[in-house]
Amino acid sequence: MAKKTIVITGGAGFIGSHVVRLFVTKYPDYKIVNLDALTYAGNLENLKDIQDQPNYIFEKANIVDAEAVKAVFQKHNPDGVIHLAAESHVDRSITSPLDFVYTNVIGTVNLLNATKELWKDNYEGKRFHHVSTDEVYGALGDTGFFTEETSYDPHSPYSASKASSDHFVYAYADTYGLPVVLTNCSNNYGPNHFPEKLIPLMIHNIINNKPLPVYGDGKYTRDWLYVIDHARAIDLVFHEGKGSEKYNVGGFNEWKNIDLVKLLCQQMDEKLGREAGTSEQLITFVKDRPGHDLRYAIDATKINKELGWSPSVTFEEGLSKTIDWFLSNKEWLENVTSGDYQNYYNKQYAE
Ligand code: NAD
Ligand code: DAU
């Protein structure tokens, strides 16, 4: 394996920390630079098992600050960038859309500029991998899948900002020849998931016997993928994906929210030694998310056929591992749910 320096942005976040761990442990000859601003969603605790590895470096920097990004790039001279830093929560994008424009759009353009400037048209062995979402495709009805050819039709401020960032990445490939590759993934779940998102929020509330807020009628559908399988897909596409192409990543694993919450309740009642049916009584239907997309479902045939990727764990296994992780990391959960989180939670779930 050739020596490489790779900047991974957002490496202290949920998915980013799993990508950093995979690269640090699988590629000891690479230097892995984790560039992260440590927002409310970034947490170096997520990486404490690998923080002392000789091939790992952390750089605190905000991608909205073009000079700060440039300084990190000049200092480390990366051959590759894997860009995960983002504002990632749809509900927060509905209350604070501009934060999403700054980080997801302007931050991405700052990274593209820094990369273009550093590589100066010498693109041999170089690659910018942009990590994106299936939400750029909009919403599906009861049938069908998003393929790589599906037109963009974002609805939330979050998905609009991610769609915009995807377009900028293509624009830099088309205009300046920047060597790029993109992945658009479905909903992730697993260890270190911040408890503003459905699965970790429900786990946290079940542990604490708090109401389980299901938006609308609970019939909204998402396609769930274990986070380590997403990290494996990023590794494959970064190394073997065709230049300027995009790959959809998903689990072929659709769940209506209400069925998923009931499954979580069943698994947690068993693990917590509670009588069957106890946690389901906490389910509370609450006001719907504005502009709520009915259904996402990814067709992951391309990455499967071209690169041989497929999910490695079933949903039942992945969910069970995830619950076990949260039950054995109660201190992590307590740390991330104190302070600001309480204010966010009280405002978001006021009704
Ligand atoms: P996250 O919110 O858990 O983590 C985001 C990370 O980015 C944090 O470490 C945060 O500190 C950092 N960050 C935020 N703003 C920054 C800034 N201005 N400068 C530098 N760092 C900043 O997000 P996640 O769920 O791990 O998602 C990571 C990426 O994957 C995002 O680009 C997201 O759009 C994409 N994605 C997420 C999912 C999912 O289900 N979570 C699915 C598909 C794609
Ligand atoms: O599809 C990929 C996307 O998945 C990523 O790009 C986003 O970064 C990630 O946050 C996720 O977006 P969603 O909006 O699908 O995830 P979230 O966990 O917020 O919600 C999942 C579903 O559960 C959605 O239909 C809304 C619903 N929900 C969510 C919360 C937080 C509830 O019913 N109650 C809740 O309290």
C-alpha cells in the first residue's frame, strides 16, 4: 500500500469516527488527519481507542473558515480528502437553515478550493471523496428506489444544502478537472450515534422511561444501514470507485418508523429485564415534521456489482449490537445529553 496522507473532515462525528478508525487501523502506512470543528455533534471521546496511534492526527478547524482550511492543507499536504463534516440533522435545519448553508455549502466550497489550490492540476494519485445522502433525491411513494440516475429533488433545508454541495463537487470536476467521487447513503445507525436522531433518541428515552415521540402517523419509511458497513463502502469507493462517478449505498432494509420503534422496545425490554410490552406504552404520536419525506429507499446494485460491496450485518444483529453499545456506554450518553442537548430537546419536543 502506497504511503498517503488523507484528510477526513468531520472525523469526530458519528460516521466520521468510524471512517477514521477503519482507516487508522487498516492502513498503518497512511497518515490520517481528522479535521473537525467539534460542534455539538463532534466528540473526541468517539476516538479515544485510536487517539494515540502514530498515524493519527487531530486538527481543530472550522471548514467555514477558508484560511483555517488552507492552513491545515498546507501543513499536511494531503493526497486525498474524505469529506464528512456537515450539519446533519433535518429538524435543526428547519429551525436554523443558514447554519446548513454555511457548513454544508460554503464549507464544502472552501474545501474544494483548498484542494484545487494545493494540487495545482497535478492530479496523479489524488482524490476528493464527497460523502452525501439519499435525501438529495427527494421522497418516494410506496414503491420504487433511488438509483444513481434519479434526479435531485431535495425538500428540507438540510437536503437542499447537501444537494447544493454535491453540485459544487461535480462543478469542480467538470470545470477544473478535480478528481472526485461521491457516495449517497441511506440512514445510518450504530455506536456513537448522536441522540437527536430517531434510533439513539428512542434508546435514550427507553432507558429513562421517557415518552417516545413518533412524528405524524409513524408510517414514514427509511432504509437503515449499520454505520460500519457505510465506512466499508467509503473505503472501497475511495480506493476503487471510478473517477467522477457516484455510488448509492444502502441496506435494502426498509422500516416504517413505528415498526422500528416497536422492535427497539421489544429488544430493549428483553435486555433491560422488563416485562414484554413495557416500553411500547411509552410511544407517543407527536406533531409531524414539516415537509416530512414519506419514504427513502436506495438501490445499491451499482456498488454491489462493480465493487462487490454488500452489508455485513443483518438489521436485527446491528440493532442488538447498537443497543448493547449504548447500555455499556451510559457515561458517553449522559455526557452528550446534558447541557445544550436538554435545551434543544425541550424546544424541539415542547408539545
Ligand atoms: P454528525 O452530525 O454526527 O457529525 C458531523 C461532524 O462534522 C461533527 O464531528 C462536527 O463537529 C463536524 N462539523 C460540523 N460542522 C463543521 C464545520 N463547520 N467545520 C468542521 N467540522 C464540522 O454527522 P454524521 O451523521 O456523522 O454525518 C456525516 C456525513 O455523512 C454528513 O456529511 C452527512 O450529510 C452524511 N450522511 C449521514 C447519514 C446519516 O444517516 N447520519 C447518511 C448519509 C450521509
Ligand atoms: O437518509 C439519510 C439521512 O438520514 C442523513 O442524510 C441525515 O443526516 C440523517 O439525519 C438521517 O435523516 P432522517 O431525517 O431520515 O433521520 P432522523 O433520525 O432524524 O429521522 C428518521 C425518521 O424518524 C424520520 O422519518 C423522522 C422520524 N422521527 C425522528 C425523530 C428524531 C420521529 O418520528 N421522531 C423523532 O423524534
